Amino acid sequence: MWRRFLLGLVLCSWAHVALAEPKHRIASLNLCTDQLVLMLANPENIVGLSPMVRDCQNAVLCEQARAVPTMRVSAEAVVAHQPDIVLGGTYTARVAMQVARSLGLPVVALRPADKLDDIPLQIMTVANAIGEPERGRQLVAAFRARLAELSVTDPKGPVAAIYAANGFVTQPGSLPDDVLRHAGFQNYTGQKGMSHMRKLPLETLIAHPPDLLILDRSGQGYSIAQAMLDNPVLQNAFPEAHKADIPARLWLCGLPQTLDVISRLQVNRAALEALR
């Protein structure tokens, strides 16, 4: 009870001050909005990003993030940092974002990107919200130009399976699935008889191999789930030309850097075609 009472006092006292301040104090509570903010905002205008943005296993811009402050993802942290705008995801930090709304602050909640076409819209959503529309337009123009240059769709292209920790495989309708399509591959789980499968046993993968096995690495941990990707049986079943390692951070969020995956996969596709 005393924590609620204290929080209420701080909220009331801060709400009056916040009205007089310009909107240049930006807070982000989600890894994906963190990185969009890093690309679009002046560093001095960032009052806090989520701590995960400095984790290089999950964030593409982890090094750049060391130059700006981070903050706990909590309602108390939102109050303490006195932001003028709060950004986050639709499935994360709901209490903290609700507190921001209760203060009358602008709150931007981005849903996860399901396809590459979502990325320009999300860039402009963040850019407009923080008052940097021109930077947003420049980033979108560069993204679209590079996507047009890289994209090679082929409905009869080689089949690729994205295999993650604990045997999870990427389903159709996801961002990695769309990346595969733009790189000229077909998704393994989109093939007949595979669309219902969320987890794929090693035995099934080896017995019915794709043309390319993509190991979707989310870190260098020593968990049993992550160890599946280094199983000697799996490694020996796929020659070097038929497997690739893609860091999960490249397509964990919809970012301009996601296009780096297309570039990588096209190298793998050329290697497969050379074997024919």
C-alpha cells in the first residue's frame, strides 16, 4: 500500500512539470523500439532504453547503445526518468506503458513485424512520434532501395529450414519466412505435410533434409535446448554447402539490418546452384 501511495504522490507532482517540458525526452521499453530509436533520435534526447539493447546476442546495435542510458522496464522507472514519450511493444511492459498513458504521455506500441513490408511503416511510426520524420524518410528510402536490389523471389527455389533452439522451426507468415522468400528460398515448413509442425525432431529433419539448414542461433549459452544446434549427428548430416548460421538478432526485430540476412542467404543459394 505504501508503494502505491508514494507512486501516486510522484505521479501527481510530476504531471504538472511534464506539461511545461518539450517532447525531447525519449524512453523505450522494448528491444525493437530501442533500436529504431537509436537510428532515428539524437543520443542526448534518449533518457533510457531497455537493458537488453546492450546485449550483443540479441541486439544488432548493442555497441551503439553503450553511448546512451538504459533504464529498468518498470512503471517506477518511467516515473523516475520523466520522459516526454514512451515507446514499446504490444506484448511487453504493459503496466509501465499504462502508467505512461495515465500521465497523459504519448505512448507508441509496435506489434512484431511479420514481413519486410512492415519495417518502413514501423520506422515512420517511430520517426513521426519522436519528431524526426525526415530521418525516417531517409531510412525508409535506403531500406526500400536495398530491398529492391537484393530481392529475388523464386517459387521453385531451394528449400530452407530455419532450425532454432529446442527444435523449433519457422512457420509461414513470420518475418524470417518472408526473408526466405525474398532470398529466393522456399520455407521447409510450408511444404506438404510440414505446416502443422512447430517443433521438429532431429530424426525427421535428417530423414527429410532441406536443401539448406539454417541454424537460428539466439546465443552462446550451454542450455540443452541450444545444444541441439551443435549435435554432432545434425552437423555431420549436412555438408558445409547445405547449412548456414544466422544470428537470431538479425531478424528478431524488423530493422534495416534484417536485409543483411538476404545478402547472406543469397551467397548460400549461389553455392547450392554451383553444386547442380
